[in-house]
Amino acid sequence: MEYSYFFKRFLKFSGIFNITAAFLFLVPHIYKYYLMFYNHINTMLNAGGKSISMPTDSFHELMINTAGVDLVLIGTILLLVSGDPLNPTNRKIIIANGIGRFIFFMLVGYYAFFHELIRIMIPFGIIDAIITITFFYLLNKTSHKV
């Protein structure tokens, strides 16, 4: 199996996943419908946890929009490094992204189990953990080519 080819494709998938999962958060007012969508899906699945409350002040709205900008930016960076995952600088970016995704996974677990986070977020944490494991596996498999 050609690991570098799969690595490129997986990085593209990860970048597109970030962008599509987060781009609505960066649009003022629209993000509220996105949050309501999460609440609706969670209720339909009877998944549990506390529903997402809508921000009522501009600071929290700005923080949601900023998170959207950051996640789209991270996705864009992954798309850029996907062209050459063997480049040493790109590998450092991939490692940093994997660490960040693992931290997100841990935070989702913490908030889900200790603070009643809406359970529809758990699959996002698991997806990020799988992406992290795959990143490190592929970094290892392609390390001899660097």
C-alpha cells in the first residue's frame, strides 16, 4: 500500500471535515440555527445531555464565530499540507493538529461525563480521536521516506 498517497487523501478528508463541520459557526446569527439543529438531532436520537443554550450577549456570540473562523482555518491548513505530507514542516503541523484533536476528544469526554454536554457532540470527539490515531499511524509509516 502506498501510505503517502493515502496520507494525502486522509489529510484532505480531515481538512474538508473541519471546514464543513464548522463554517456555519463563523456566520453571525446563522450559527444559532446550526446549534438548534444539533439540539434537534440530539432530541430525535434521545441521546441525552443538556441542550445547547443560545448565547444572549455579543461576547459569547463573538467566541462562537471566532471558533468557526479558527476551525475553518485549521481545515484550510490541512488542505494545504496535504499536498506534501512528507515535508518536515508539514509533518510538524500535522503533529500539532493531531495533538489539538486529541485534546478536543478529552474535553468532549470531560464535559460529557461531568457536565452533561449534549451527547451529539460525542461522535465529533470520537472522530477527532480516530483522525489523531490515523495521523500518527501514517506519520510513523511514512517516516522512512523523510
